[in-house]
Amino acid sequence: MKYISTRGTAPILGFSDVVLAGLAEDGGLYVPQTFQQFTAAEWRSLTALPYPQLAARIMQPFVGDEIPLATLERLAVEAYQPFRHPAIAPLKQLAHNHWLLELFHGQTLAFKDYALQFLGKLFDYLLQQRGEKITVVGATSGDTGSAAIEACRDKSTIEIFILHPHGRVSDVQRRQMTTVLSPNVHNIALKGTFDDCQDIVKALFNDLPFRKQHNLSAINSINWARILAQVVYYASTALALGAPDRPVSFAVPTGNFGNVYAAFVARKMGLPIEHLAIGTNKNDILTRFFASGSMAVTGVSPTLAPSMDIQVSSNFERLLFDAYNGDSAKLSTTMQEFRATGQYTVPPALHNSLTALFSAYRFDDADITRIISTTYQTTGELIDPHTAIGVAAAQHALADGRTTAPIVSLACAHPAKFPDAVQAATGVFPELPLWLSDLHSREERMVVLENSVEAIRGFIAAKDII
């Protein structure tokens, strides 16, 4: 399997090189040259597999002969063994045609664990095979950082630097990052927004001499392996609900577009996914795009769902590349326009093709509080603000007739990661699991830096041992 950049001028790479590179040298995102499609019979043969074995089977066509299937299975078993639920990604029924997929049973109580625990194992395996080390640089709006740190901590092959927006993540989210005191872990609180963090990370990767000197690698969802690992829980859910002989839809709270793009990949692989409903908070660039066909950046506002306080959804580039039928020149022109002006508009026919599959809905803080409250009153389930947005998007998609298939909302974080919002809505304070109960008494370590590429570049250069 070979991978190409959405921008069209970076080297074509194999799977292992794509994993270690993260972002393409031309600034684009890597995508497979072809998408493996499973037949209905092949999907049926996977139905009874445990989650780690299913993960290996789904990933194997995209890995090719670079990693043996038995090794993929071993890495997946090691990645998911510490998860706190035997089903790994369990389903709960909220209503007749509405299900909740719990994706918070990993080490940091958020869906990012499902991809990043596997990616950490994959990094370590590939680097030991090559006798190399890497410098991981990532940006987080809250959950990616802690999951990435947990996956990479104490590994001699990795030095990891995580940028988060100073004062714009929850207390639990911050502490899950800053209380990891491993010598290879470096937390940077940036005086800016998540988009600023993301822009700096991309700038560092586009600085090719710096990138090569420090052997940079990406752990954000710009890394294809992140997307691939997330495809697995869409497949396990669809199979549990009757696929390939029954269609299913998903509702995904969305910021950087990586999670819902993984559902799109699962559909390209042949799963009968009827509809994808996107939920945003008041940072609603995606909702506005699906309503109008225009992507236009506005300011970022803090909300009760801070992991979605994003305006620039990096992974949307992969979807747009697909919609452009792989025309990298057209995609590059669009991205240049977006960088220069903060907006672009797609042709009506392309917009119509996307809205045939996707719908998008916006919910402000008052909506989020109401949804958390109503869900608790009607089902007894405590849900966090991000999950609430997914639940509401599913309800709207059903009410609007966008799907008649069972729809699955993604529960992307444990309610205890956002206890104040949950308590305000329900009167119930969600407690952290016992194994995290001392989080607020642990020592923290981080550095607060100015919002500049030079400041971050200098800090990494001073700390990096590679």
C-alpha cells in the first residue's frame, strides 16, 4: 500500500514512513492511493472477532506487507489490554433507534485513547526495528494531549512535546497532561487558541531543516495511523448492529474532523453507513459550511465543550481531496486561498454531493446544558458536553428524516472530565474513577510560552535530545 499527499508534490511513501512522517513535506495530509473494500461476506466473517483482532484485520490491507498480521494483532492486544471495559467500545441503547457508543474506557477517559494507545505501540515497534528516535510534536484542544502523553511516556525512542491553549482546557484535561513527570514528556501552555497551537505545529513541520534535524513526527489526527485506528470502532459498532446486512448511521461531535472522517473511511471500505450527522458547538465553521458551501474562519469562543473550540478543521482537507476526485492541484489552490483569505467556497455540485451524506447542527452552551439534563432525566445516563452535542445531532438527524437506520452517538469523553458542566445540568457531580481519584493532588509540570513559532522552536531545540 502506497500513500500520496493531498497537495500532490510530496514523496509517495509506504505505511511505516507515513506513520513516522505524520504531515507530508508539501504541507498536505497523506491518504492511501486506494481504499480497500471488503465484500459483504468478508464483513460477516469479522463479526465475532474480539476488538484487538478486528483492529488488526481492518488495518492490515492499509499496512500491506510492512508489518505481519500477527505483529499487528500483538500490538493491538497490548494497546487495548489496559482498557477498563471488556467490550473495549461498548454500546448502550438510549431510545428505540438511538444508541450510545462509549469511547471513554481507556487510560485518559476519552476517545483519543483508542487511536493513540495503538499509535504509541506502533511508533515504538517501528523505531526499534529501525534503531531510530523521533520527536513527537502535537497540539491539543484537551484530550489528544493526555492520550498522546500516556501513549508515549517513558519510551526511550520518543521525546514528546504537547502544546495546549493556556487556560482553555478543563482542569482535569490539563492535569492529565501536566502531572505526567516522565523525563521524555514536555507540556507547553501556549498563550493562544487551539488553532494557534495547530498552526505552530504545522509551521514546525514545514520548516524542513528543523524537521529533519529533530526527526519530527506528528501524533495529531493529521497522522494517517490515527484515522486508521479510529475506523475500527465504527466497524465494530456497525457489525454489532447488523452490518453488512443492515445500514447504520453515526452522530459525531466534531472539531478537527478526524473522528468523523474515520467513519467516512469505514464507509469507503464497504460498511453500509447511511448518514453522518455532525454536531458542533458555537465554533460552528463546519455547520456553516454544510449549510452554505463556504468555509469561513471566525474567532474562536470558549465553550462548555472546549475540545471542539476550533475553527480550522485540518482533516477536512482529506474529505475535500476525495470530493475533488484526487485533484491535488485543485485542492492545493483551495488550501492556498484558505490560508490567504480565511475562506473558500466549493462548487454547488460538490456541496450537494457532500450534504447527501453529511448533515451538521450547531449547539450553544445553553443547548448543551439542556441536553445533558434531558438525557439524564430520560435515560439515567450522565454525559459530558461533547457527547451531548453528538446526542443532539442524532436527535435532529432522526427528526429531520436524514436517516431511518439506527443512529449511534459517540460518547467521546467521561463526564468526570467536565464535572462542573455536568453538575450544573444535573445536580450530580461525576466522580473520577478510583484509579484517577488522586489526580488533583499530583504535582504538575508545564511551561507557559508566548504564541510564536520562534518560542516553541527554541524550547524544543533546547530540550530535545535527538
